[in-house]
Amino acid sequence: MRPLTEREIRASFINASRKEVSSLSLPSDFAELDFDRLDYLGWSDQKFARRAYVVTEVDGVLTGVMLQRAEQRVLSRAQCSWCDDVTLRNDVQMFTARKAGTAGRNGDTVGTLACSEFGCSHNVRRLPPLAYEGFDREAAREQRIARLGENVRAFLRAVAG
């Protein structure tokens, strides 16, 4: 992912009002983020307990989505829909996003299960365990990285309608 500025991030949101965008808090470690190791930027808002955000490029356009976190975390036995990690015992959270445009104003939403702390980019970069003799772990990791990007973009496209 290419490095982003605060202005680009705020301008990217497709399902949030100007007021919601102006009041969002960027990640506390924003200045130290290593964008080369991120497939998307995801974070929870420090001011609004149930609000979270995801930003990435979709079809060449920087796209941001505001999410609502479910009140209760799903236990680690659930699988993240984005990174499909089955080896880590991460907490997974149900997130919903108001759809963009008229559909969102009418109350339509899209939901997903995702790592509660948005650690998917880190998860997919770990070498998977050796599944069988001759298993190409590097190729499997590259496939997981590509699949993560596809899954996140598919969710953002669903929000866009």
C-alpha cells in the first residue's frame, strides 16, 4: 500500500457524512506506520468506542469505509473473512458498514467478520506451517497476501453498492 496523508484518508470515505469524517481520529501510531507492509489501513476510533475505519485502493481509487463494531467480540474460534487465518487465535469481530448513497440512507448495511485489531496484513505475511513434503510455503504466503487484498476490496465494493 502506498503511504497516505491525513487529507487523502479523510477525502476517501464513501459512507460517512462530512461531520463523521471531520471528527474521526487517525491511528495513534499513524506517523510510524509501515505502509509497505499493509494491504489496507484499518483502525478503531479512540473517541468513539464502536467506530472503526478501513481504507485501501479499490480499482485505482482510494476508498474509505466507516464501520460499526458489534458490542460483543466473537471468540477466537471464528475465522476472519479477510485473512482467512486459521492458525492464530485472534479475536474476530463482527463489523457492519452502512452502504454508500441512497441505500445507506435507507438503512442498508453490509457485514463482515474481521480481526478485531485489523492485524490481517501481519497474519498473511507469516509463513504458513508445512502442510506436506514439498509444500511451497512462500507461494502459499503470496497467495494469502493476494487473497487478503481481494477480500477487503470485495467488501468495500459491496459497501459502494
